[in-house]
Amino acid sequence: FAISYGCSLRSGHSSAPQYTSKFFPHEGPPLVQAIFNRNAEEVQLLLHKKEDVNALDQERRTPLHAAACVGDVHIMDLLIESGASVNAKDHVWLTPLHRAAASRNERAVGLLLRRGAEANARDKFWQTPLHVAAANRATRCAEALLSQLSNLNMADRTGRTALHHAAQSGFQEMVKLLLNKGANLSAIDKKERQPIHCAAYLGHVEIVKLLVSRSADKSCKDKQGYTPLHAAAASGHIEIVKYLLRMGTEPNGFGNTALHVACYMGQEAVATELVNHGANVNQPNKCGYTPLHLAAVSTNGALCLELLVNNGADVNQQSKEGKSPLHMAAIHGRFTRSQILIQNGGEIDCVDKYGNTPLHVAAKYGHELLISTLMTNGADTARRGIHGMFPLHLAVLYGFSDCCRKLLSSGQLYSIVSSMSKENVECLNLLLSSGTDLNKRDIMGRTPLHYAAANGRYQCTVTLVSAGAEVNEPDQTGCTPLHYSAASQAFSSCLEHLLDNGADPSMVNSKGYSAVHYAAYHGNKQNLELVSFLFNLLEMSFNALGDIESSIPVSPLHLAADKGHWQALRVLTETAAYVDMQDAAGRSVLYLAAQKGYARCVEVLLAQGASCLLNDNRLMWTPIHVRIHVMSCQMAFLYCFIPAANGHSDCLRMMIDYGEEGDLTNVADKFGQTPLMLAILGGHTDCVHFLLEKGALPDAKDKRGSTALHRGAVLGHDDCVTALLEHKASALCRDTQGRTPLHYAASRGHTEILASLMQAAMATDPQDKLLDNKQYTPLHWAAYKGHEDCLEVLLEFKTFIHEEGNPFTPLHCALMNGHSGAAERLLDWTVSVFACRTPLHAAAFAEDVAGLQLVLRHGAEINAVDTSGCSALMVAADKGHSGTVAILLHRAKADLTLLDENRNTALHLACSKNYTVNCPCASCLSNCTLLSCRPLHLAARNGLATVVQALLSRGATVLAVDEEGHTPALACAPNKDVADCLALILSTMKPFPQRDPSSCSCSSPTVSPSPGLNLLKHCGITATCAPLPSNGLHNGYVKDRHGAPVGLDGCLSE
């Protein structure tokens, strides 16, 4: 119940700390003793003898603290004149001014303020001298302090101001002084309580009246929603309650009303006043509890309960959990109150949302007298409650034998399963003597013996077995009491007793698990020792799984190894004839122990001859593979997430060092990966060094021809690469695509690794051109990715400055991807004249303006064409790169009349892609013949209205015919047949007016003076020349097209 107002006000700093802690003059130095004796002459004499005026005692108090506490102004003046610090702080940061205020000595306070004492000094509770004065009724001290303060609403650590402390102390003059000086009467502390809350709770009625008269909010709420009325009701201050009610405070406000609080606190007089003033006796709070519920549970609420019942409270109203007031009385065993409720109509068998009646509740909490009352009044002892339990179940479950005896007296027969959860032999004997069926099953098919065995209840187990309980009875899952006893962490006496009385350790459950499996899984060494000697345990336990469908066909050894139970594993391996058994996934026992990093388990298994060469079924990993893989995966998180990191490396060392025949360090998995390769993948440097020292082959290849060095180059593991090179790993080894580790280091931008590999490669074979199967070098890869630092490393070696290999040069690679910085670096080294597709083509394709300008500055041939006759301008026009086209036309003066192998100009290519509107090609044309030959036909044929409009606005004529004699209008026809029909229809229409030949700025031999005759002559509309390829230029620069010359494949994907 959230009725915490009273206790929360009493806790914490309800008032200022006690600042009058005693000094002990008989224990202090002579100066302090003289101060407490008020002997000014002695003090003066000691000061004259150079006594330390700022000496500290054990609590770091100075002599001036003592003088301020005594209040002797003359002695204080002597100390200050001799150099005493007026702002010295003791161990709780109290200054002499705090001490003087606590002593209510206004003369001492005035002296300290005149001598420079800090009026706003705070102690460890953030309380100032004003807080202390307000709490200790030191009005004149407060007056002196207020003259030095600019803010009298300073809050201490609990958020309370001086007014809070004054209201709590109940000193009316102090409250008036602070209010007259402007104190905020609505100030709230950290629990959002105002000064009126403090005064109401402590019964200071005059302070409450004063605050209300100064316009304090009499209904203000704290953080929990409690008002001053709640506070007064909690502490039983009837006068304040009456005053607040007279002033119009709402008695039914908030979830817990003032009546709730009064009934819970047992304040009968307050409850009477509230009821008389109209408080709702049936008002529920947030949880649905009424004042009657709280009166039923309260320690001192008996009178309040009678009051409520007599004033019409509903005795059967239920909370949100379905609990009635009688349930609440049953929880705490309120015998008298339960009788009152029953006599006034309380329902005996009312059930809560869990199905429990008051009798269930009384049985659970062991209230025998209340059980008698309920049973006398007809409570149903056979009603089922939570989990289908009877009241007797709950009494037995919680071990209340007296309640058990009382409930058994009703003559009802019960199951005794619940009595096994706690070892209450007395309850068990009571049940057995009453004729209870000891083999009766619960909903899971378990008997009392199952529960006794599972909970390790030895005495109950002995009693049940002696009474004839079946020791081999399985439950619905096929588990016998022996299974549960084997899994129990309790002492093995229960298991031993079951075995001595015929329990069969060979019985398996529905999944094929025996008691040995359970003992192994839970690591119960003693239980394993008891059952393992009875038969050839392990072979039977494992082989039994072959006859039973199981989703987890594992042996007891697997279970113990998987959980790290090395002691249990030792017992099992000493009994087992074979320790290399594998589960359905092909994992051996050693595999699981190595995977989890259980060094002690690995040690036990190796000592029994477990093999390190057994593979699993999925990846063909050995225990060494899986150990290295797990170590690599956990490296980044080892210290944060792996609680037992010690021993993870020990597992690997033990397996390698154990000396089994066969090459453990070079065994390959399904993909041909060795343990060294897996260690490189995880960047586990220590593991790499260890494997290399133990004979791992650094140049071993997987099924793709990749070595450990390839992996290190891809992933950038510098230390691992260095270790491999130190052990003579070849930097020139090639995978199935002909790529060396240098190719991958250059592609990934690992500069330091690349430099190391280059040095190793040059030392091995300086003449190696480092070409892969597609004739690409590491320089191509570095340029393609734009790794300028890698380019610097590679260009230091003359190996790459040659014209052999792929004609698509590193410069092409750089320009194609817009890496102008890399291109500039390459141009400083490149002296070749590029044939076919030049770097200028690549820059135009990539729309890399900076790269384009760079190539042009280095003298690139502007009108050079590739094998399909395309110039750089045509490439840019085909891709719609208007910025590139503008540079090539305006600055480089590219030739617009060049034709490719399909007789397309740059304008044709732009028209075919609807680029004409923004393409500078059209705006730069002044040759009408060029416009009239075919661009308009292309635009019309492709349905590009915007392009047609742009061409017409620049002078293109609709009467132009192509080499087949077709006009642009007929070019719009979707096929030849439609074009023929359209030509016939147009030929019957009125001819167009003859156009003045002079109106045309130029004449073309293809313009017919008689369109009608022309149409009749050339009914075939289809052009004879091949259309533009759908992908633009033949052999164009398509980044993503499969098989393109530029197609640098992705890096190693492992």
C-alpha cells in the first residue's frame, strides 16, 4: 500500500541537524578547556603563550567553534584578534556562525558577521546559518542574518527553505519574521512538500492558520499527491483536520483519500471527523482498495473498521485484484476484524482474480485461528484456488502443520504433492494418516515422490518409499523420481535411498535421457558416482538414443562438457570405454569443451585419449578449428563479456601440445581452411605466432587458392602479416584468379601492409610483373579504389611502369571512378600514348570534371576515337553529361561532325536519350545540314517530344528526308506497315504550299520540293541503317555490366 506519508516525513532530515554536539573540555587542549570554563584571563594567557588558535580536534573543530557554541563574545573577540578563522569548517562543514545560530546567541552571531563570517556558508547538508536559526527558534539570530542575505529562500540538500524548518519547529514568531521579510510560502522541497505540509503533519495548528491567512494553498499536493489534510490525518491531529475541513478542503480528493490514510494509520478520531464531514466510505484508490480494506490490514485499525461498517461501508467490495476486506484481514490474521466483517455480511467464499478465497489466504499465511473462524462459518475447504490448489495445499506448501491439521479435520481427501516442496514431515505424516493417496498425480503426471526427490527432501523421500510409493513411476515426460533426484544439487542421500529401494538408472524419458544425463548436465559428481557403477552406463545411455526420436541426441559426456562440469566429466570418462563419441551434428565431446573454452574439461578429455582430428558434419571443423574461431570472434569483447576468459588460449595450447599423431596445425576444413587461416581472419596475433612456431604452413592454400597471407592483406591485420612474412610466407603466391596478396592490400588501402609485401616480393622475384588472370596489377586496384598512399608505395617500384597487360590502364581506372587525385599522381609517371579508349574517354564517362581537365592539361588528343569510332564527346553525350560536353565543346573545341561506326554523331546520341534540351551539342550547331540529316528522325521515332521541340526551335526542318527518303513525320510510325498506310493517306491530302527555296538558309540534296510525290515514291519507311544499340555506345563504359573490361572483381569474401 502506497501510504508512506507518515514514515517519509519522519525519515531523512525532518529538521535541522543537531548542532549542539558536546565538546569535552576535560579531553580537549587547555585553550578549549579555558573557553568552556569561560575563563577569559586563562584564554588570554594561553594566547600570549602562542597557543595554536586554529588547532583542530578529532572532528576538525577549532577553539572558535567552542566559543561560538558557548556564546562568550569576549572570548570570541580574543580568539579572532589572535588570528582565529571565522569561516573554519569542521568535519560536517559547520562554521562558528552555524554554532552561534544553534546556540541562539544573537551577540555571537553579530560579532561573527562583523568580523567577516560568511552568512551563506553551507554545511554538508547545504544548510545555511539561517536554516539553523529557523529550526532552533533563534528569532534574533535570524534577524541579524537576514540583514546580510539577499536570498532567504535558499534550499538545503532536501530542498527545504528556512520557512520549512520554521514551520516544522512550530515557532510562530520565526514564521512571521520570514514571511514579513518575503519568504516564499509556496516553496517546495524535493518531495514537493510546502511548509504547510510540515506544520500540518506535526500538529502546529497556529502555524497552519497563519500560513492559510497569508494565502497558502490549503489543498496543495506533494509528489505523491498528498495534501496537508492527508498529513494531519496520518499523524492524528484532529484540530488541524477540523480546521482544514472548515476551510473547504475536499475530503475525497486523490486516490488515497484522507480517510484511507486515517484508517491505515489507525486514527479513529480523525476517521470519525472525516465520515461526519461527508467522506466517502467506499471511495476506491488507484488499486481499487477502499478505506475498509486498509482498516482490515492496519495494525491499529479495529475501531476504524467498526466505524466504517457502522456507516455503511460495503464489506464485499473488491479491489482490482479481486480482494475483499475479508481477504485483507486473512492476510494479516485479523481475527476480530474478520468476525466483524462476517457478521456484517462478508462473503466467506469470495474469490479474487487468482481464484483464492479468504481461506486460501489464511492457509498460505498460517493463521490457524482465522482458519477456524472461516471454517466455522462455512468456508469451502474443497474449493480450488491458484494453480488448482486447495487451502490445504497452501498450508502444506508453506509448512504450517497446525493449519494442515485444522484443514484435514474437515474430512476432505487431498493430494499430498504440495507437502514435498518444503520438508515438513509432520504435514506429510498427517496427510498419510488421513488416508491420502500417495501415488496420486498432478496435472504433469508427477507423484509426491517426484517432488520430494526433485527438492532433495530426504526424510519425505524415506517416508513415502516406506509407505509404498512407486520409485520407478514416470511422469508425462517419462522422468522418474530418480531423474529429478540426479538433477538435484542437494546432498545425494535421496538418490542413494531410491537406488537402494529399486530405482532403475537405465530408464530413459521421452527424449532418451537417463538419470545419468541429468546428473551430467547439472554437474552432480556425487550422484554420478552413485549411478555409474551399476551398469555399463555410458554406452547404454548413448546407444539408447538410437531407438528414440530425439532432437538433441547427445551423450552424458557431451552434456557435462557443454556445461563445463569437469569433475562430473572425469567420473564419466573413467567409466566410459569410448570418449570420442559424436552427436548428430558430428561434434565430439572435445569439440564442445573446446568451443566453450573449458580448459579443465579439455585437460580431462585429452588425458583419456580424446582425438583432436574429429570433424563436425557442417564445416568439417576439428576442435582446434572451433577453438580458434571462438577466440577470434571474442577478441573484441573478451574483457567485457566473457567472465571466464582465462583458459581460452590454454585449450588450444593443450590440444596442439598433446602430441597426437597427425599434423594438427595444418588440418583443413570443408573449404580447405587451416587453423592458421582462421586465426588470421580473427586477427588473433598470439594464436598466429603459436601455430607458426608449431609448424603451421604459411603458404597452405584453401580451395580458392587463397593463403593466410591473402586473408591478412584483405583484413589489414598488420601484426599477423608481419608474423607470416617472418616465417617466409610468399608475397607472390596467387589464388585461382591469379591475384597476389599485393592486389588485395592495394584494393583495401592497407598501405603499411602493401609496403611490407612489396619489399618481400622484390626480394623474392624482382621481375614478376604482378599480373593477375585479367592482366591487372596492384597498381590498377589502387587506382580503381583511389588509394593514393598505396599508389605512392607502388610507383616507387619500376615494375609497374610498362605497357604490358590490360590496355585499360591504371589511369583509366582512376578517371573512370572520379579519383582525380590518383589520376594526377599517375600522369606524373605515365609516358605512354594511349590507343583505343583513352583516359579522356574514361573521364568523360565518369563525368569527372576535375579528371577531364587534368587529362586535357597533359595534352590528351581531343578527337581520339576508340575501336567503335566514338570520341570522348560522344561518350559524354551518350551518358547525358552536360558539364563534360560543355568543356569538350567550348574549351577543347571537339569536332561535332565525327561519326561512329553506326554513322551517329554526338547529337544523334544525345537525341536518342532525350538529352538535347540541356545538351550543349544542340546550342553549338550552326550547320543546318547536320540538323536535317537524322537527329529529328531519331527523336520522332523515340517519341521524345521535348527533343523534337528543341531541334525545331533551332532550325530543323520537318521536310528533311533520310537516305531512305523518309520524313520525320513518317519516322513516328511504330513499324513499316503503319508507315506505308500513313504515307498513302497523306498522299491523297491537299499538298502543302510550295515553300520558297530562299527561305532556307541552306539547301540540302535530301529535301524534296514535292512532299507528296516523295511519299508516293518511298512507301517503305523503315531505315536501312541499324538502329542505335539499346545500351548506347558499343563497348561503352558500363560500370556494372558483367564481363566488361573494367570489371575488377570484389575482394576475398571469406
